[in-house]
Amino acid sequence: MKVLVLGARGFIGGEIVQRLAADPAIEVIPAGRGAPAQIDGAWSRYRAFDLHRPLDWAAAMAGCDAIINCTKFPQGEDANQRLMQAMIEAARQAGVRRLIHFSSMSAFGSANAAVIDEETVPVAPFSAYGRDKLLTEQVCADHAGQGLSILVLRPTLVYGPGGLQWYDYFVNALRRGRLRRLRRNGDGVANLVYVGDVARLCRDALDRDLPPYAMMVVNGPDLITFNDYFALLARKLMGQELAWLDRSRRVWNLRRVLFRLMRKAGQRLPALRAIAEAHIFALEPWVAYTAPSHYQSAVAEGLGLNLREPIATVLDRLAG
């Protein structure tokens, strides 16, 4: 099977390339903008791919049986819909039989049920990013079939080395002695999924008998709080126990305003920006680590695509 990975130079795309390259049944073809990350192994088959040049897509997709799309579409509802439809049409013309498209949990918007799965009706997404993702999903649903099955993945918080937001950010703060557990607002559910597990799921999904269109939540097996996650990072990676940070909502918000101003001023005074970015919890809103909802997938259960890497096991391996 020949599989094209779009957005191969990114965090998730790169992990998928690595996973597929280790499978003798797969010929993986990385694709993306710019030069390849390396020139050996699978990367010797690298194909240039630019979302803004749809006329070049046919060359990138030629001869491929499946496509895994990890690209980041530009912001803007009309542009996203046009690009998604053009990608589907190009894939169908190239004879591609399966498209795995990465969406986001942001498509659920502000849904706050105790448990959220594919049956949860998305409310209006609270960000332009979430609205764009929801619209591209609708395009996939409307244009699937005619020989092309489309699986849309809504991953939760993908972590692992190279993941700037949910791993590197906290690990770097830990190494600087700045990471703390949050006494007042750190007990929201950390819906974390390991990037290696996401890559494995993509590989397994290539062989599954799927309907013309399916959407699936992608979350890890743990039900822990952000405070639990911070504590695990410290214990597993550094052999430390974390102290607590007790900061009122008012102080948190005042501090956030100050650091945002410093970051903006950093366009002219880089030293100010560096100070702002060196502080943990400097720019996040108070509610960033408070959400109570847990995401799970009935579709994954039915397809036997459950993710199984507990956070503690992953961190043990990374520490070793």
C-alpha cells in the first residue's frame, strides 16, 4: 500500500511518517512545503505539496492508495471549504481509496457535558479555528463515497516530544523550576493522547473496513486532571514532587494582561518578550485547565481502534 502523508514535516505528520516507514507493507511518501526534514529512508520519496497550488496536487497524489492529511488549512471559512473540496476531488481523480483527515476537538465548541463523544451535537464553536474545522468536516461528509472513504479524526490534546503546547512547554518550565500544580484551577480533565498512539491508530485505520464517511474522537485511555499530569511529568522525568501554586483569579488575570502587554512590546524590545515567554502560565486564561469534560469514542470502540498508551507508561519510556 502506498500512503501519502500531507504535512509530513509537522509534529503529528512526522510521527505518522516514522510509524508507517517501519511497516514493510507500507510505502510511505512524505509531502509538504519546503525542503524535507532529511533525505534518507522514506524522506527520499518526499514530494512537494502546497495547499495554495491545487494544480500541483495531482503530481503529489499520483499512484497513492491512501492519503493522511495533517496539513493546517489557512484561516477563513470559504477558503477552507474550497480547499477541502478540491483535495477530495483531486484524491478521487488520482484513484485514492481512503482519506484520513485531521480535524480538532475545537469543532465541539463549548460543549461541556461530563462525557463527549461522536454523538454529542456540536454547539457553535467559540473560535474561528473551530468553525473552520467543523466546516471542513461537513465538506468531507458531503463529498465522501464514489470509491473514496473518508475518516475524519478529532484528536484531543496531542502530547509528546516536539509537541510545543502540551509537552515541550511544560517540560521546559519543569527544567527551569517553574512548573507548579494549580491549587485553584488545575483540576480540569486533561484529555491527552500520545502522538505515537495517534500514529498507530492511523496505520490501523488504513486496513479497517470503513463506511464512506466516519468521524472519530481520538483520545487517550487516562482520565486524569492537569494537576495529575504536571505531577507525573515531574516525578517521571525529574524524580521530583511539585509544589503548589495558589493564585486567585484576579491576580491570574492581572498577570496575564501584564505579560500579554510585554509580549506585544517585545516586537520592539525582544528582552520583554523573552521575559513573558519564560514564565509558566503567563498567557493562558484562568479556565485553560478547568474544563470538566472527558472525551471518548464509541466509533473507535466499534472499529477496534482504541488508544492504549497510558501517560505514566509513555513518560517512563521517554525518561529512559
